[in-house]
Amino acid sequence: MTNKINLKICVGTMCYVMGGAELKDAIETLPAELTEHLNITYSPCLGCCETQRPPLIEINGKRIAGVSKINLIQIVKEEIRNAV
Amino acid sequence: MKNNDNFIEVDFFQKNKAGNVVCGDSFMSQKLKGEGRIISVLSDGLGSGIKACVLSTLTVTMAMNFTAMNESILQTSKSIMNTLPKDMVRKISYSTFCICDIDCFANVKIIEYESPAYYLFRRGQFIDVPKKKIPVEREDLGNTFLWISEFKLEKEDRIIFFSDGVSQSGMGSASMPFGWEDGAKTYIAGLVNQRNDISAKELAHKIVAQAEKNDGYSLKDDTSCCVIYMRKPRNLLVCTGPPFDEKNDKYLANRVKEFRGRKILCGGTTATIISRELGLKMEVDMDIVDKELPPLSHMEGVDLVTEGILTLGKVERILTSGNTEFHKEAGPAEQVVRMLLDSDKITLLVGTRINIAHQDPNLPVELEIRRNVVKKIKYLLETKYLKDVEIMYI
């Protein structure tokens, strides 16, 4: 895989309160074989918590709402599998 | 207080006598908004510990209220002496005080009773101000005197007054057998001449720290120092919340861009608007972490970018507690507090658009209404920290 996957985690107020803080911890504990494919950044606010259920992430430009610690890892794995 | 574009910064620092949990010196400063006056009172109660604390607290409270009511100073001091409880051992009721009353035209009146003489530092040197001596008759102690001095405060002037914990620090040691005395003047002049813009807060801290050093890091008396500094105001803009009408986004961004002074943005949406409108890049900093709060961001041209309502809520809690001494690696809220306290004139630019997502009753109670938190912060900054604060809604 040549291009890294862009993963953006929202750390705005709503996302942070609704579980974004845990997503940050979850990302930090991912194994190296997954993180080497990721380009992780954080956003002060993705600006869509009024219409979508926080916490939100953006993976390769796709917005995903209501992300939890567990499904974040699944989402990341799936995206890597699709990209390879 | 604003005086022809000058600001009068009042700050104070104290440390307890070694081993004591309360301080026998008390300090109080009040801004009378209607009259544009600032009154500051420092008192040292007889002895140390709880007893001294009660005496000095009574003294500063009475002196403050009587002065604010323009009561005659002789009557004020008599009332204080008659009210103070008598010491069981020494059979006297005693506390010293120093009242500094500055009016809206920067006329200063300082009344000293048995306290170490204050210093006036002007253009690189100490100025001796003539003092009027007024006898106060006492039955328990023989006659004592009030010293009254009046002068006009000029820009960059500093008034420094302290308890005898400062002037007598180091007493009995080989290098300063009679205490710090004039050494304090040399020390202060050195500090100010080295850094002309040293703040009242920093100077008060440094004087007390040096007094502690003189005493071999074990203070022999309660040590307090108040510094009053008339300076050009240090401006700070705190911008929080998106404008009610999206058309005003550009206006908000320009206000931030054109503001002369330091700038803080509190709020992810607010920061995104500014970043978009001004074309400035923003990056989240995950190195400075506070478990309770979302992280800081960095934006060129802005001194601090934080999350909004949770951070402001914590700022309000810190300002209420008064515990504002932080370590260097402080979190976002502590950094906001530090910048607030290091400023004189604070403008709070508050966007009034309500984030509907925040109105869910299932959310934590910390998600208060922005306008309420901002109002509380304004009240605290004005009354407790004597800042000039203005709120603008957009």
C-alpha cells in the first residue's frame, strides 16, 4: 500500500464529551502494523454535530458518525483491507 | 481602572510564617466602579497564626469599608482599635495597616499606621513623599501616629508596600543583622531597572521570594507584599462562540485580525470560522493534555486556541477557587487563566449562536450556556482580580 489512510478524529466539545476522548486513547493503543498505514490528525471541530451523532471521525474524506472505541478499530481495519 | 488610557495594576503575594497554616497578614483590594477608585489595604495582626489573622482581617475589612464611605481616617483608626479584641497576654489590641486610596484622576492618598514605610518608585529611583504626622491617642499603648501622604500617580510609577516580614527578613543574620531594610530598595530597583515592564504580580512574588531567601527559606514572620503599577494596559481578546448570523463571520474574523493585543479563541467552531475567513492553518496539539478537556490547537497570529464551553467552565472554577499558581506544563484552562491574569483590559467577544447539539438534557451538566459562564468570568475578573472587562455580543 503506497498511500496512507487519512484518519481525522474530531475533538470538538460534543465529540469529546460523547466519547471522542476514548477514541484518542484507542488510537494510541493500536498495533504498529495498523498505525503504519494511517496518517492520524485531529480536528477542533468537524462541524456536523448538530445533524449527526457524535463522536465523529473522517476517514479518507468519509464522515462516520457515532463511532465507539470498538467500531473505530473495525473501521480502520476495513479501510486498510479495502485499500490494499 | 482606566485613567487616560493608563491602567492601574494591583497585585499582591504573601507567604505564611514557617509552620503556620494561616497568614497573620491580610490584604484586600476593591474597585469602586461608580467612583473609579481603587482602595487597597494591608494589615499585619499582632503575633501570628489564627489570632493575628482575625485581627488583620477585622482591620482590613473595617478600613476598607470606612475608607470607601469617606469616613475620617482618625475616626476609622479609633473604631478599628476599639473593635479589635484584646490580646490575653499582652493586654493590647493591635494591628498595623496601610491604606492606599487612588481616585479616578490618579490622586493617591496613603495612610500608614505602624507599618513599614511604603516605597514610591518613579523613573528609576525611589521618591520620598512628605508625610503628615497625626497622633492617635491610645490608652493601652501610649500615643502612636498615623502617617498620611498624598501625591499624583504618574505613568510607570510603582507603589510598593509590605508587612514587616519583608523589611525585617534576614534579621540577625551576619549579612543583614538589622534586617533587609534598604537592601530591599536596592533589590527592587535592580529588578525594575533590569526589566522596565515587570508586572505588579511578578514583582510582588519576587520580593516575597527574596524575603524568604533572606530568612534561610524558613520565614520568621508572615510576609506580604502589595505592588501597584500604573501602566499602559495590556489588552487581551477572548473570542468565543460563532456569531448569531453567519453573515457576521467575516466581521468576527476581522475583529480578531485587527485587535491590538493578545488573542485567545475558545471554541472549535469559532476557531474554524477564523481559520477559514483569514486563511490561517490550524493544528491540534496533542502534547499538552488535560484529561478533563479537549486539546489545544495552534493558529498563526493567535496566541491560544482552545475548546469552548468545557474549557471556559474550568477557567471559571479556577478563578473562583483563587488557586492560580500553576506549573509550567499547565493544561488549556490554566493557560487561559494565566493569560487573563497577565492582562489588564480584557474584551470578551461572545458569539450568540446556540449549538443545538448542546441542548440535549442527557449531556453532562458542565455544558452550561456560554453566556452565563462568560458573565460569571467577567464578574470574577472584575471583583476578585480588578481587571477591566467588557463583553460584546455578536
